[in-house]
Amino acid sequence: MVKYEVNVSTCNLAQATTTNNVFLKLVGTDGESKRTWLASIKGAATFFAGTDTSFSICCPTSLGRLVLIEIDKQRLPLFPEDSWFPSKIRVKSPEGDTYNFPIYRWISDSEVHLFREGTALRIFDDDHHLGKYSREKELKLRETLYSWDVYKEGLSHCMKADNPLCLPCEVRFSFTKTKEFVLTASSGLVELNLKGLSFCQKNWTDINAISKVFCNKKTDISEYVRQHWKEDAFFGYQYLNGVNPSLIQRCSALPGNFTVTDEMVFLRGGGSLTDEMQKGNIFLCDYKRLDGVKPNVINGKKQYLMAPLVLLHKTPDDKLMPIAIQLKQTPADDNPIFFPSDSEYDWLMAKIFVRSADFNEHQLNVHLLRTHLLAEVFAVSLLRNMPMVHPLYKLLIPHTRYTLQINFLARLALISETGVFTQFAASGGEGMYAILKKSVSSMTYSSLCMPDDIAERGLEDVPNFYYRDDGLKLWDIIHRFVKGVLGHYYTTDSEVCLDSELHKWIRDIFEHGFLSQAFTGIPQSFSTVDELVKFVTMVIFTGSGQHSAVNTGQYDYGGWMPNTPISLQLPPPTSKGTTSEERMLQTFPDVNTTVQGMSTMWLLSKQSSDFVALGVYPEEHFFEEVPCKLIRDFQGELEVLSTLIKNRNKGLDIPYTYMDPAVVENSVAI
């Protein structure tokens, strides 16, 4: 007889405990053990949350190299079926070898579940017939659990689910996350209801009253915004380090529909517009995706959404200053170009219409589509096409945490027919889907890869661009990590070509995320290790650093509504000299629209206590020495970057924290 020492770990999660009987079978290359009841002197506490319990399984002869384990649990008479969340099982063989079996899966039924030994295996490495069988069985099951669905024609596809409880247990929110998410949302709404603001359809008559909406939910930056929102320098700063740093680009020639001349503008430091363009000091923000979009009707009143063009100048003291704003795409007599030299409220109103346009462009294109919806596509394709034993699954699964449920809730509570965005944003309703379809059609692979995107927009040497500075460093750190891990498993380009599971993964992404549009530049297959490394870097960066950059500061910059109006209810001025503070207040969204927007931005900016920072991996999926060392090196580089960012921020009036690895979440989880 030979003896196998077995250690079973149960996750330290709420409701992870089981009181059912658990049975285990070991399967190796030379045989299998009997199905063994895992009994312990701990009794009912054997599989409590957070526990490790040891057992022995005896076999007549050695089973050879362990390939997989079979687990099932059976309820006791008169006891209910419960759910159990084992984290991993470690087995020490009589030969002295240790085998690790990562599980991290809710087991809620009495069926037999198969789990592979933790050494990563590509499909062409899996040469044992039982290994191949379990691999195929796992993927067939996953294809039924994770089905594609079309939410709206022309948009990236999503996972099919009727409600959050239809999602597989392992991708749902934890008990902690659910409790805190509901509490944060309900506490904000209760506060607004107590103040009588949620249903108030009146105009704001006093701008200072806006600061009392969430007087106990201020942040240092939201207070800075309230004090400086009118300033041109702050207006320009937000294009670099606000929540939408993805629109601005260097301008070497004005668009034909933006007829600004040298004589029209005054540039600090002297010089002409033409000369400054040649020097690379002129920048353009073009909201053309908003052109022709039908605006919403809120509280029975038509809203207004412009498609502005904004010209900015980098001054000799390295500030980015707006120098001209045209609020509609087509030049006309009733579409004047506004300048800082215009009257105070003419210029301020022009900037307000731009900031409102920026909110709608940011939320739908930059935030929803380019982080949330793409992260869902990456996750569903991974779960459908990659078995747990595949190295890419092990690398990417931490970056899918909570993404499927948060996106389901977004479709339910934000962009459905009764969603907050649909009801209260200028682009809600028909306009929302028009913008999203345009955004999908204009999305390119290079714009998702930060180094390429920065170069294409001509922003390599813009000063005080902390999003770029921190983001490029973060991209490089992720790229080195991914290159190390994937380079360990794919030593030649031919091995990448041979991996059919890799190609199924990328084909699903191309088809369901980018609607099979070849012009996007998204790969349809991989032929080299470098191509694979770059794409996987983009996947991780999109769901971590990029999402943090465009999500975490929403309340910082939107908590003071005049800086980020989600809608405007009077048309822009068609001639100069017709604006005033009174008209500005009448143009702002009604009280209920304002507070709905602010409370939603507060919810979406609120970090959960079970937040998992980038590079932190509570679940162990890799067990080989090389990837484990690479993970430690990755974490060390992230710590160094975090320290550099914190030290830099000490000297800034507005600290830029959104790319600090310490506050960047591993996945799109909020």
C-alpha cells in the first residue's frame, strides 16, 4: 500500500463553508484511487471558510504522475444542499512529489467535478487521454455557461444572462461586494430623498446651492474643481489629466469646418496661430461623434447636446489654454466661434457646452465602450475558449473579476429604458446608441495600445501630462511581465501558431468585440510571440490602468455639476452678447437631473473594501517557479512606480493618482 497526503483549503469567503460530505478521487497516469470520503476529526467544521484540513488516501500501488482529481459532495440526510468554495487541493505523493490543484469554483450540486493539476499546459502539450477528455469536457460546459448575446445591433456583444443570479457563481459579486454596492447606492438615494431633491424638476436659482447636494461627500479634488472650474487653465488641464484624456490631439492643420484665422486669436507669448501650429503648440479636440445625435427629453423638456471643436494653445509657461470654441460642426452665422476675449458669460457658456459634450463622449465611448464592454468581450472569450490549465487562462483570469456582473448591472440600471443615463443624460435614449455605434465603427487596435495612441495623437512631449507619463510606465511594466510569462510557455513563433485555443480566443474577440471589422486592425490570429504579448498587454491594461484613469475620478471632476453637466436644457447662444448668469442657471440641468448624475458618479467612483489592486493575486493559478518569480518581480516594479507617483504628487496642486498601481484595480469591477 502507498499513501497520498491530501490538504484541502476552503476559501475565506462569506458562505464558502459546506457541511456536506466531500468525496475525492485521485487520477494518475498509472491508475486511480477509490472515491474516498474526506472525513476528519473536525467533524462539521472540516470545510469551514478559511480552513485547511489534511487527509490520507491509500492506494494499492503508485498512481504515477497525477493528472486530475474528481470531487463531489453529497448532502447529509435531513440537511440542505449547500455551496462550497474550495480554493485549492495539494497532494503529496509517496514519491515525495507535490501536486497542486487550483479550484476557485463554487460547487453547489452533487455532480462529479474534474480539476486538473496546476502545471500550465498548452493544448499540444496535453498528451494524456484523461487530460484531453477533461479539457474538452470543461470547454463544452463553459460554452453553455458563457453564451454570447446581442444587446443592441451594432454594439460589441455581451454575455447572455437574464438576471445576476443567472451568472455562474464564480463570476458574481462576493457577499461583501454585493452588500457594499447596495449600501452605497441606497445611502446616496436616501440622502437625496430626505433633502427632497430626487424629484425636484425646478431650475437651479443659486449656484452655491449645488454644493449642498452631497455636502458630506466632498473630495479634495471636487472642492478644487468647485473653486477653479471657470478658469481657462483648469479647463485645458482636464484634457490631459481629467477623466477623458483620450480626445486631445496635436493640430498641424485646422479642419475645414473650423475657420479660425491668425487675426482672430490672441496667443500668450506672441506669435501667430500658423507659427504655433508649425512649432507643435496647438491642439484640437473634436467632438464630431456627437454631430447629428438626437438629444434627450428630460422632465418633458428638450435637451441640447453640441458637437464642439475646441482649439488649445500650449503657452510658454507650459499651460494648455483654450483659444477658440465652435459649438457645432457646420460653420454658419448662428454658430459663432467663441474666444477668451468675448464677454465673461459668452466664453463661460461656450466652455459649459463643451464640458457637457465631453461628459457624454467620455461616458459612452471612452468609459463604457472602450473599457467596460471590451473587458466583457475579453472575459467571455477567455471563459469560453481557455481551460483552467492553459497558461493564458492563468494569466488573465484575475483580470476578469466582477466584470460580467458589473456590466450586467450597467445595462440594467444605467442604459436600459429606465436607466439613469437613459433618463437623465443629454445623449440618453436614441442618441446613446447612435454615439455607441459610431464609436464602435471608429475604434482601432492602435487607439487601445497606449504607446501607439500617444504617438498617433502627437502627444509624446506635452508637458504636465501625468496620464501619459504614468500610463506609459505602467504599460511597460505590464508588457515586461506578460512577455516574461508568455515567453516562458511560447519559446518560438511556431508554438503560437500551433495553439488552436489561442486562435479561437482571438477570433471570438474579433467577431464579437469588433464585429469582424478588419479596418480596426484587431488581429484575427497570432503568428508571433510578440503579437500575442502586445495584445495580452492591451487586454490587461484596458481592464486595469485605463479603466482606472477614466473611471476613478468621475466624482472628483463631476461632483461639482457646473464643471460636468450631464445635460443642458437651453440652446447655446447663436450670437454674442446674449448670455448672463441667469441664463446659465436656466441652461443647467434641473435639480433632479443634477442629483441623479452626481449620485451615480459617486457610486461608480466608490472603491469596495474587497478591492484587489493590480498585481495582487489572492488566487494561486501558477505554481511553476518561473511565473511565480515573474509575479513577484511584477509586484516589485508596481511598488516602485507607486512610490514614484506618490512622491511626484507631493509637489502638485492637483495630485494625479488614477494610474498609481496602489489604487488601480486588477479588473473592471466598478
